[in-house]
Amino acid sequence: MKISFLKISRRILFFSIFFFFFNSLVFANAQNTFYISEGIKRSYTEITNLRLNKAQAILDELKKTEPENMMIYHIENYIDFYRIFINENYNEYLKLEENSKKRLKKIESGNKNSPYYRFSQAEIKLQWALVRLKFEEYFTAVGEIKNAYDLLTENEKLFPDFYLNKKSLSAIHAMVGTLPDSYKSLLSFLGGMNGSIKMGSKEIAETILKCEKDNCMFRDESYAIASFIALFLENNQVKAWDLISKADLDIKNSPLACFVKSNIASKTGRNDEAIEILLHRPNSKDRLQFYYLDYMLGRSKLNRLDADSDLYLKMFINNFNGVNYIKDAYLKLAWHELVIDNNISLYKKYIAKTIDSGHSLVDEDKSALIEAKNKSLPNIVLLKSRLLFDGAYYLKAYNLLELNKKEFIQDDSKDFLEYNYRMGRIMQMMNKNSEALRRFKITIDTNKKYDSYFACNSALQSGIIFENMSDKKNAKKYYNLCLDISPSEYKSSLHQKAKAGLLRIK
């Protein structure tokens, strides 16, 4: 059967056009792909190990071998996030800020039918919101959190089985109820966000279950979120430690894992374990240097009254170029000179450095500045008991105060106020609740003459004791009393915990 030249030409033209559009379609779909390849996993692991240059090299290669994979730009944002968050370098922040816009533009060109399309955008916005909070750009940060929240809630409706949504939503839902009223008003103005600690805790628990089943790349991240919600919002130290222990984080290779686990350890009465983790952290030259861990180690060793605690505090001060915890590090050096070497001259030198150095943005630095401006020397017995208590060496702290109790009988002195507060906290941690409540009441009554955080925290801790006793009426009374007291130190964190307590007892 003869086929005319015209028919052959038509067929060639048809197949040519089909081939062109087929390849165009494949290419377009390839550009719209989101998937977690082995290269993505390797890069993410290197990021958590803080080998950021190596991670970037892997991603740069993936841009050639997997140019269609938009997950590259999601994971790449972690590099800038950790670099800025750890270094606290404002110029670096300004330099890298433009990268987020480029990555979001790339991701926005992706496949809108993928659950990762909105999730990746939300993750990038949340990371930059956290960075902006570091530099007090609150309005922009809250706007980005709201944008991320909207993307995640929309994604939840479109892809209800995509459990990674809950990883990020859990933190937002848990935190939103404890924000200061001024921020709540702003969120309401922007369209409102709802949530509760219970909701966030449930969501992250569901995420962990699915992550364990699927061997999900974001498993460790989910455990970290869950443990922090348990510790700081649910006030459940046992749960927090159980979670982080179950996570079995790779502390031999990841400085971030060391940070998370040592943080939870120190906050749950495991100071010795925190010190061991920090002493043996990975610290090779090919990693981003995490000098904050030196600060943590020096502080933990000082809580144990170790003579070499000053070495690590000095390492932090001499190497860290950021803005936070400098004042507190100098204050801790001053305390070291007082309680370890009884060197009043060096104590005064470091107190002067506390006033003149760093910034007072975080609670620790604000408190350090206030204490440094107090011209009187701290009582060494009270200071030692404070450090021992912070290290969870409760019996040692109690014995020290009991041995020297005759020093604190003047019922209108500031030392008397602090003595009762310290004794109340020790009794609380030794499960002697009635004595703890009695000491806290003395502290609250005595504090009327002084502007200290002792009464505010005494009210908070009284609320926690009553909450644990299922006495919601008194728990509510003391949480509200905590909110009525406005000390110059630790106000925001204490009030946030009181609000979290009120939410729990609802």
C-alpha cells in the first residue's frame, strides 16, 4: 500500500510535534518535583553534624544531577538558618537574607499538587522567623509565622495524610497560647491563629509515630520539638527526658544533638550527664564552631563548683562574636572568682565587664546586668547554694543552707528573702511540698520591699505544686499572682510559664 509523500510528511510533523510536547511535558513535570533522594538525606545529615560546607557541596552537585528536585532549596535553607542562628552575626544575616527569597521563588515554581509545595515554603518562613526574633525584628517574624501557619493549615486540608505538616504545626499550636498579650493582638489583627499545648503535644506525638514507622529524615527534629514542648510548656521533666532518651540522638557526630540532649539533661536534674555530653562533643575544624556549647559547659561545671569552669566560659567569651549570653558569661566568671578562689579583686573586674560588654536582650543577660549593678557583694553561702541547686545537687545545697541558717534570721533583709526562696525551691525538688509552700509564702510576703524575681517565681512554683496536687483552685490563684508580679528579671519567661499553667488546668 502506497503512502503519499503528503501523508508521510504529516506523520513526521505529528510525531515531531508530539515528541516536542512530550519532552516539554516531562521537562516541566521534572521541574515540579519534590522528593527526598539519598543525596538530600546525606546533605541533611551533614547539616545536623554542622559540616555546612560539605552539605553545600552535596547540594551544589544535586543541582546538576537532580535539577528538577525542589527539595534541594528547602534543605539548603537549613545551612543559612544554622549559620545565622549560631553565629548571631547581623551582617551575615543581612547578606544571606536574600537567599530565602530566591529559594521561595524556586519552590513556588514547583508542583502545587505536591504536599511538599506548601510545607517547604512554610519551613523556610518559620526558620527565618526564628532568625528575625534573634535580632528583635518582631513584626516581620510574626508575619512570617502567620504565613507559615496559613500554608500548613491549607496543606493539612489538602493532604490530611501528610504527617510532616504536624511537625511544624505542633510547635506553633503549642506556643500560640502562651504568647504575650501584645503578640496575641497582633496575630488577631493578622487573621488569628489558634492552638493549645495539648494540641501541639498530640500532633508531635503522632508525627514521631509515623517517623519511626517510615524512618523519616525529620525524626530527630521531631523528637527535639516534642521534648522541648514537654519540658518548657507541659512542665513534665520525666516525659521530656524519656523522649530525648528514646530518640537516641547521634551525640558522637552531631553538635546539635549534643546541644539538645545536654540542654534537656541540665534542665531535668542531670548536670553530670550534661557535662559528659558537652565534654565529648564533636568539635573538628570542618564544622561550624558552636561556641555556645562552651558557655553551657562552663555554666554546668560552675554549678558543680568545678575549679576549671572558668576555662570554658573564657573560651566562649574569647571566640564568640554574637550578642547574647556575653553578660551572663562574665557574671559567671565573677561568681567563679568569688566561690572558688575568693578573689574579690577579680570578681569586681568581671562584674565591670558584665556591665560594659554584650547586650541585654535575653533574660539571662538582663538578669546578669541587674545583678552586676548591685554594688553589694553577694552572700557566698547563698550563691553556692544557688549554683548547687541549679546543678540539681539538692542535698548539698540544703546542707549548706541548714549549716549556715543562723546567718539569715533578720526577717526584713534581702538575704532573708533569698534564703527562704532558695530553701523553698530545694524543698520543692525534694518533694517536701508543705515546707516548700510555707517558704514560698514567706518569700512572697517579704518581697514587697524588693524588686526581685523571687516572689514571681515563688508564685509560679506554688501554682505548679498545687497543679500537681490536682488543686486547680489554688493553682489558678498562684498562676494569676505570678502574672500580677512584674520583676525586672525573668519576667517574660516566668509569665509565659504561668500562662502555660493556666492553659493546662483548663
